[in-house]
Amino acid sequence: MARLAIPAFAALLLAGCGNTTSLPQTQSGDPQQQIDFGLLTDIPIPSGATMDNERSLILGDKDRWTGRVVMKLWKSSSEATAFYLNQMPAFGWEPIMAATSGTSVMSYVRADRAATVQVETGSMWGATVRVTVAQRVGTGATAPAASSYAPAPAQGPAPVLMSPVYSR
């Protein structure tokens, strides 16, 4: 029985590693940080993090990238939340909001960019971290044109205005 259990367990561990990429650790003042790492130089990457290639989308490089990086960590969700609360400001990100609970969400701004960090407990162990970075609205980003729609005067709660939907 033990002869079958050990190879089966090893196969399960190896199967879970097929869609991830190891990321180098980056922290403020970290002498081991790779200077030529071309994609994520402006956000902290915890040691041992692996990128979920199927759920990540990175457009651009260095400190001008836009998109989402999804990482799996061997840290607990509370350790991962504490890591980002401490390290994002060390990378020049100014905190603007944090809601920490079962799923923690933190928002930051830096110059003309905004970042949202979401930390969840992993499905089996550890934590899943999603970092989404984009240009801030009103700082040169292209936003939908203002609609000529003028709502009727409110008769109670203020109306919610939705952006117009454009199709081709």
C-alpha cells in the first residue's frame, strides 16, 4: 500500500506545478533583487511566489506595465496581507484604502497609476494574491466620452448614472 501511496502523492504534487512560473523575490532594499527582471519591478514579490500564467495578464514592462498578476504563495493570507501592507509603500505606492478580512483588498496610487491588491486564502494551503495595476482615470487615460443623457430631477434617492455602452 505504501509503495502506491508515495508515487501517487508525488504525482499529485508535480501535476499542480504545470501552470506556474517562479518569480524572483523583491523587497525594498533587497540585495538579491534582479535588476534586469523586465516585468514586475515596481511591486513587491514575496519569496517563493509562483505566477499563475493562465489568470495573469501583463502588458508592458518595468514600471509602466498594466494588467493583472496572480500569484500563489506559501504564506498564510494574513501573512501575505501584512507583507503587502508593509511593502507596497516601500515601493512608492501610497495607500488609499484597505479592507482586511477573509478576503483582503488594498488600493494604492503612485503618480499616474493605481494598484489593487487582493489576498485570499488558497484552495488547499497558502494564499492567492491578485495585483491589478492600471493608469488612473483623469491622468491621461482614455475614458468614455460624456453622454448627452440628462436624467430627470430626482424624486428621492439620487439616480445612478451608468456609462454609455458602445458597440460597433
